[in-house]
Amino acid sequence: GAGVSQSPSNKVTEKGKDVELRCDPISGHTALYWYRQRLGQGLEFLIYFQGNSAPDKSGLPSDRFSAERTGESVSTLTIQRTQQEDSAVYLCASSLALKGRSGETQYFGPGTRLLVL
Amino acid sequence: DQQVKQNSPSLSVQEGRISILNCDYTNSMFDYFLWYKKYPAEGPTFLISISSIKDKNEDGRFTVFLNKSAKHLSLHIVPSQPGDSAVYFCAASAWNQGGKLIFGQGTELSVKP
């Protein structure tokens, strides 16, 4: 499979615990994005990595959220001290980012469904 | 501040008829608009896009129309098929904001046989 993969597919955790979500982008894609979709809502941008540039963290909702990316491969989104409002589907996407950034097709993974009890 | 809005949460059409999904935006810096389709328990998949310098883009049964003066775009599906039943998201990106997409809330399309 050459698509974006995410793990775990489902995660149930208790309020106050930390969680780590993983994303494996398409090989060769230099741009990687994290989005969140709460129930019944649209996708909400969280963070964006582009090559060696500083990530765009403007969408992270609080300092409990952080993300890292190793080179141009795997990314991990970490949520510390989870709250019930963090329950959502967390989606990762990647793109080639060759022809200029705006309008690039982003390819999404299946998402991680996070439930905080 | 909802920069991209899809005001119809759901739409039901008969197989063979036209489906029209609408999207409005407020940010005049948006220069690309994209439509994504999402099935339950799957990630969104890219459908069609349009640059802000165009007013129409067509790909098979799918056509996107852009009205910049009204800050409005629409996706037409003709003819609609039961397999088109899914949630459709309108998204936009701005040239000065990297590649991040701003999404609408989605419209759930149901195509009945």
C-alpha cells in the first residue's frame, strides 16, 4: 500500500492520560498535515510540516498538543493530559508540495478515532 | 470565524438527477478551492479542484463552478449515482498560508435508487 497510514486506528483513553498518534506519509511527500474532525463538524487544521522549515503550529488548540516529524517521514502527534473535548478523529495528510504550496492535493490517511472517557 | 461554510448539512437526490452542493467563503486571499469526498470510517479523498483564476473546472461527471464576486462555489454531479452517497467537504487554501486547507462543515449527499 502506497497510501498514508495512521496508527492506532482507534484509541480509548482515560481523562488525564497522554496519547501518541502516528502518521506514515506517502514516500517522497515533503509536506505533512494534521487535522482534527469532531463529531458532525468539518476538518480543523492543527499543524503543518514542510521539509526542513519550521512547522506551522497555528492550529494547535492548546499547549497540551505537540507534534514532531522525523525528516520527511513519520510524524507523531502527542496530546498530553487528555480532556473529553479532545475526543475526535485525527487525520493526517501528505502532499508532494512541488508546484507551489497552495492548491496541492493532499492525500489523507484513514484517521485515528480517539475517545477520552 | 468560519471562513468556509457549507450551509446544507444534507442533500437527497434521485439517481440520474443532478446533485448541486454549495459552498461559501469569506477570505479573499483564498486562491485554490478543492472538494473532497468522505465515506464513513475512511479519510477524505480528493475529488476536484479549481484555481481562483478560473470559473469552471470539469472532470467527468463532476463540475465545479466558482463565482468570485459572490465568494461562492458549487459542485455539480451529473448524473448522480448511488455510489456518490458520501459526505462532501469544500476546502480552500491561501497563497500566503502554506498548503493548509480550511474546510467547510460538510454536506451529506444521499443518492436514492
